[in-house]
Amino acid sequence: MIPRVAASGEAIYRGRIPAGEIERRLETCWRPYHSALTLLVEQTYRQFGTSWLIDAHSMPSAAAGLGPRDRQPRVDIVLGDNHGEACNSLLVASVEHWLRGQGLRVQRNLPYAGGFTTSAMAVPRRGVMSCRSKSIGPFTWMKAVTKSYRPGIRSSC
């Protein structure tokens, strides 16, 4: 809920977070967010008979374990379905196929298989799917030089 260490292994905070601050964050941010998200997933399920939560994140290239000599990340997008536990594999394969068609390098579950939200919201046997999407580096969705959207991305989102 409140990470202490970044993907690089560095501490996020200089010291311990006081218990009162942790409770304040849980009460004002974490719990309301997850309550609202649960409600939206359930409403979508009731309306359409299925729902799919995309838990989208963007991560710096360093989070993918890139060294200073690497010019490009080895992967652009990591799709995390908790190793098939949180989402129908055919659905994830379709998304992976589309992303590859956009020229993106895609990997599944490594280094990110999914977190709390991906696991907690998913009930695949009921048709409630959840998948984490991690874009690696700032230019997955944009061109590095012009900082404009990559072809087909803006109109597809």
C-alpha cells in the first residue's frame, strides 16, 4: 500500500513514516480509491456481464533494469495478469498482439506480474478480468524528439 523501496532498490523515504501519516493516507486516498474502483468494476459487470480493469502504470527505464550503456529498453510494455490468474489468456494475447502491431516490444509478467489491484479485482470465472500494463520509459506512447504521440496511439486510447 505504501512502498518503502523503489524498483531500483533505493529507499523512497529518508526514515520511517509515522503511523498517523500512514493511517491518514489509507483513510484519505487508498480506501476511497479502492472503494470507488470496486464499485465501478461491479457496475460495469452488472451492465455488460463482464468487466476488464486495466491497471496502467508508467515506469522509468531504470525500473526495467537498464544500465547506463543501454540505448533502448529491452521491453516497452509489460502485461501482468498474475501468471494467468487475473485475466483470460486469450484476452491478454489479443492485447499483446495489438501492441506488437503498433511496433511495441511486449513482455508478460516479467518484471511486473501485477500487484494488489490486479489480484484483488479479478474474478475471471465470473468474467471480471484484471491486467496490469506497465509502460517502460517515457517514450512508449510518444516520440522522443517531437514529444508527439506515436502513430495510431492517440486515436486508439
